[in-house]
Amino acid sequence: MLLPEYFISPAKEKQRYEEHNNDVTDKRYQDFVSPITSAVINEFPETAMGLDYGCGTGPVAASELGKKNYQIILYDPYFRNDREALTKLYDFIICCEVMEHFQEPAKEFRKLFGLLKPGGKLYCKTALYSPEIDFEKWYYKNDPTHVFLYTKKSLEIIRELFRFSDVEIGPDLIVFRK
């Protein structure tokens, strides 16, 4: 974890996010989130309620699922700061390229666990660090908004600490089950 004295200011963090080209009509972006959208479609009926946590300026996963008649509530502390969204329970939560931004991961995972219904799933997407990666050359650590990097071991610890019943760690998708 990056030490808090190295965190950038909230204004600079928001500015960095505004630089992202999160266009919901971008086929490459749709393909990027497809492990999440495919999993939701395969595992939940259209009547399931979802939350896109940290949806950013272009909530492509929610947009793609909306085309399939899923109802997704959007939440982002900078762009959709709807506190009401954090008072409901969800069948699934999308957390796509968000968890590496958690300045207080324990607080965030506790919150996300609490927002899930029993049997609910938290779908995450982030780059995982492994010993095979040359850390000095690893692009993922260079984003100044990436303050916490994960490994397979840290995901197992999160599963244990927050009492998720299971975690599936795939190459393109991490799924915690409540």
C-alpha cells in the first residue's frame, strides 16, 4: 500500500479520472468489461439488482447490462455521489478497475460486503501483482491514483477477513461471494 503522505489530493485524483476515455460506446472498453457483464448475465436473472461501485464518468458495464434489461444503480464518490445508493442491498456489485484506488481497503471491503444480499457476488477487475512481474517496469504501479496493489494471497486474506464465503480468482475477473 502506498503510504498516505504520498496520496494525491482529491482534486488531482478527480482530474486524473476525468482524463480517462470512458466512452460507453467504445467496443474495446465493452470487450474489456465483458468478463464482468458475461458473468452477471450467466449468474443472475434480469430481475437482480446491481450496483456499479466506482462507475466513473462512463459506466460501460452498467450500460452494457442495461441493454439486457438489468437495473444497475450507479455510485462514484466523484461523479455519482448518491449516498442513497449505499443504503440498499444488492444481488451483485461491480467494482471494475476501482479497488486499486481504495485508500482504506478494509473500510471499503467491509462496506461492499455489507451492501450484498446473502449469496450475492462482488465482481472485481484489477491487475494482480505476482513475483513473475518486474515491479520496476510494471505500468500498473505508475498511476498516481493506484494506492493499493493486490496479489492472489491478499485476495484470500480479504475473503477471510470480511467473511466472504468464497473468492474465485481468474485471469480477467475476481469474484467474491457473500
